Amino acid sequence: MIGLLTFHWADDYGALLQAFALKKYLKGLGEQVEVIPYAPVKLTGRYQWCPLYARIQDGTIRYKRSRYGWKNNLSLGRKFFKRRKAMKTFRQQYLTAERPERHAQELILEKYSSVIVGSDQIWNPEITVGLDDAYIGEIRGRGKCRLVAYAASFGGDSLPDVDAARFSKAVSKNFAAVSVRERCAVPFAAKMLKKEVADALDPVLLLNREEWETIARRPSEDNYILIYRTEYNPNLVEYARRLADQYQKRLLQINTPANGETSLVEFCGDTGPAEFVGYIQNAFCVVTNSFHGTAFSILFEKPFLTFRHSSKNARMSDLLEKLGLTDRQRDGTEMLRTEDMWAEIDWKAAHSRLEAERMRSGDFLCNGIKR
């Protein structure tokens, strides 16, 4: 039995879809697979109606409600609850419906021969509120199961000094094999762990287009250009708006708009992961600064442009470089021509490179779970 320890708890398209993809891929190898229901309040609280944020103060985790976040959710009205319900439905249908454990030391892993930890930003202390015990393998109830980090991410190419020593000690001791998602993070991880570290694909890219089509839900809207962004960029929105005007398309976004944000973009807010896949699959074209917006555009061979993210761009640049698609990224400050969207893409070459990366990542997983 293989266990997956990842961000399945997040009401986030990418987090849920990468967990789904890794589970499906491993099952395709003939393995029995379970998502381990670990969901600490310090992480899940941020998705509540009135968000609960955690931070470390004087060595203790402190919690605070976010009035700003509550007002933003309030502005979404019923769409907030519909979106959250869609996330929960997907989680229970495809990942796990088990009641979650809230503390790392409550986890019992003895029934698993191996536990895959990752993917996603499991080693980003900004997200996990300091390095989380479970994700660095500090679990009393581990038993003799083998821990393997698959496509784990720091959110960048390294860790702050305050976290690096703990990371080095725990992960080098607890993990039998390690791979990271961003190639630029390999040198840091290898130095810290004093062992070989591979880079591996985000799990969503382990599945092919046909496999994603089995869960995609076609949206009710058609004839649209899609925006999916993880930070506001006025040039991104303006470029998409010009495209929509020129080609007489609707302009839709499926990310949650920021409080007070004004634009002429229609917000489709009651979507879950299956709807997310369907929106990209059926878009006229995609304008994004999201890794998963980029990844699914590639899987479905959609015309797309990726705008650089101001602080979390490594994984997008890394993916586009691996697949020979660096010309699809823009720095997000220049004024683009609408014709730039339609520059020819050599999809055959891109998918050939992707298949080679799949084989490399698959080999790491197969070798990692074998004793």
C-alpha cells in the first residue's frame, strides 16, 4: 500500500489536481494508493469564510482572523460557498473522504510500504507556517515505511537560513529518495542533504490529455478567452481585454478577484477542479501567470501566453525551458501585440520533450517506492 502525504486539503485547483494526478498515476502502475488525511488547522484555516491565518511568534503558533479576507469572501456572495462545495466534492470523490488528522504526531503510517510526500510547496515555510513536521518526516508513528519526496518545492530555489539547518537534518535522516519540482532548487537541496537529488515533473504532467478529458466538465459558457492568474497584473488583464475586443469573445476569469479589484472580466466563481480543467480545455486561448494555467494549456495544446509572476516564477520558467516553449513567457511589463498570441507553437516537439520528462519522473517514482 502506498500513501500520499500532500496538500489535498487546499481549496485550490492546482493542489487538488496534482494530488489526483499522482494518485491516478501510481494506481496505473498497479499500486494500491491512499491519500493520507492530514489537514492541520494552521493550513486549512485560510480557506474559511472568515479566514484564520497562522504565524509563528516567539516560537509559538498564533492565530488571527482576517477581516480583509472575510470582506473579500463576502463580496463573492453565494459563489464562495459554491466554489468551496465543488472543492469538497472533488476531494471526497477522488482523493479521500476520511476525517483528517490535525497534528503530525497523530499520524500512523505503519500500514504503508512507502509514503510519497509531495508534490506542491510542502517545504515552503511561508505556506506551511514554518517547516511542518509531517512534510519533513518527523512522525513518531512512521513505523518502517519508506519516505520518498516527489517533486517537492521550496517555492523558490532555496530556504531561508533559519529553516535550512532543520530541513537538512530531518530530510537527510528520514527520506530514502528526494526529488524537487524546480530544477533550479536541485543544487541547494543536494548540498543540504549531501545526497543525489533529482528534479521531477509536477504530477499533473504525468497524465496525458486523454486522461484529463475523463474528468473535465465542460462549462456552460462558450466563445471565451480565459484569464487564470495567481497575482493581479494590470498588463495581463489589459492584454486579455484587447484580445477579447478584437476577436469578439467573452472574457472570463476563474481566479478569485481581489477585494476592490475592478475590471470588465466576468468571474466564474463556482468552479471546482473538474470545471477548471474544462474551462482551459474549451477556451479560445489562455492568458495566465499561473503554473497550472500554463501546464494545462500545454496539455490541451491551447494558444497561451504566460506572464511572469513577481515572486513565484521559477517553476513556470523551468517548465517552459524543459519543453522548449520559453517564447510563450512575457515579463508582464511590456505592451504586447495581439498577434503574439498566435505565434506558431511546435506542439510535436514540446510533447516529445514532455514524454521524455515523464519517463524520467516515472523512473524516479518506480525506483523510489521499491525497497
